[in-house]
Amino acid sequence: MKIKILGLDPSLRNTGTAIGEYCLETGSLEITHLKLIQTEKFEDGTKVRQTSDDLKCAKHIIRELRSVVAMHKTSFAASEVSVFSQSARGALTNGICVGILASVPLPVLEVHALEVKRAAGGEKKSSKDFMVQWAVGRWPNAGWLTRKLKGEVVLLKDNEHLADACAAIAAGILTPQFAQAVAMMTAMKEAA
């Protein structure tokens, strides 16, 4: 039996999503689909309130996330939930991202930044490049963002958001909450 999990790296401009399939029998995790949800500021010279732009971005991200959940029929979401901010704007953005996570129609496995880095085999200060190389190395056929540069296929910088979404799943399946949910699903399957 396989469980589909939505991995998230929430942000107002670049929300990384990954779909993982966790096999109960083998404990293996495959990443089968990646999607980067991007939002942009108004570019037509229109002056709008920052809060109006934030609201527009949040609504767009929520619509896209619900579409991903419906399309892939995921059972759980796993996401890093930020607990620290260095500015008032950062704190506001974190709050909006928590609201976006609350709108996901799935149980959310909350993981800390350190758990995400450790799941990738890294340390507290592991770089974004380290995270991308780890994720691409582990799931090379997941659908990474690339472009051709001088005839060579290269990874785009935006893969950092997708790699973090993959790492959120890898950390989420290590949580006690996931173990409890799997135990209940297994018991229900055996009882049926």
C-alpha cells in the first residue's frame, strides 16, 4: 500500500510543492511530481496596498494547492512551519503562510527547519545548494526545473523551493504523528 503525501515549502512568491509516494511495506519514498507555484507583483504600474498584494498571492496559492491535492489525491501534507522572523514584514509573511497551510484540506505534518535539514543528511546551516543537490541526487526523474545553457541542461535556482518541499516529506515521514497515522491505517486495512 502506498500513501501519497504533499510536501510544501510555503512562501508568498515561490511555493514549492512535491508529491511523494510512501510505500508502507518497504518504507521507501518516491517523489513523483513537482510544481512551483509562483506569484508576481503587479507590473502594470498600478499602485496597490501591500496587503492587497498579499491577499491576491494567498488566494492564488490556496487555489493552486487545492488543485494539486485534488489532482493527486494526497492523504497528508508535510511542511516546515517557520517559527522565527527577523523583521515585522517577515513575521507577517510567516503568518500568511500559516494561514495558507491551514487552508490545505489535509492533515499537516509540521516539521521544523532543523528536521528538514537532517532528513536531507545535512546540518543546521546546510545551504540551499546542498538541499537541491541532495534532492536531485535522490530523485533525479522527479521533474526538476531546467534550462539549456550553451547546449547543456542546467538546474534553475528555483529548484531550492522544490527541494525543500521534498525534504519536508522526508522529515514528515519520520514524525511520531506519521507513525501513528500509518499504524491506524494499517489496523483499519487489516480489520476490513
